[in-house]
Amino acid sequence: MFVAVGRAVLDKSLPAEAGERHKALAGLLARIDTLVQALPSHAQAELSQLLSVLASVPGRHALAGPGPPWEQASIADLQQALQNMRLSALALRQQAYAALHDIATGAYFADAATWPLLGYPGPMKI
């Protein structure tokens, strides 16, 4: 699920070369694992429920709208699904989008190697 979200929300920030892109997404997943392990148990359970719902066809359709399965979707399909969630009138869909977006982008840009993409020089030396 987070590979799909990462591909969509980090599209222009990920390396263009396929091998490097794969390596960046693998690093993203490792940082997400670390992040999730640091969450309180109730937040881990909620995230697990969200991912389980999104992994099922009915849940994906209910939260993200119709479209191909996550692993088969194009970047445009994934971006549209996330937009459907973000712009929904239902708070639950908006919250699901925010969680997925914030976890993926936060974990990706936690890696110091991505900071130049943001123009961030890193923490000040004191």
C-alpha cells in the first residue's frame, strides 16, 4: 500500500532511474516500519485497520473510488484515487488521505539524502 502511495505523492521527488526509484521506495518502507513501531499501540491498530480496508476491493472502492488494484495502478490512477479521498465530503476519507500522505512524505523526507530536494541544508551545527 505504501509503495503505491509513495509512487503517487512522491512522483517528482523520486529518482527517475528504475533501480534508484526501487531503492528509494524500499528505504521509504523501512522508515515507515520504524515510524509505525514508534506509534502508540492504539494508533498502530487504527493504521492496521485502514490498510486492511484499503487492501480489500470493497474497501478500496469505498475509500478511494473505483480503479485498478494498487499494485497495478498507474501513477495517474493512484493520484486520482488519493485526490478522491482528499476532496471527499466525508471526513473519514479525508482523514485516511491525510494519514497516508503524511506518513509517506514524512518518512521519505526524514532521510537526509532527500533534504536537497527541499532546499533544506540540514540542522544547524551548534
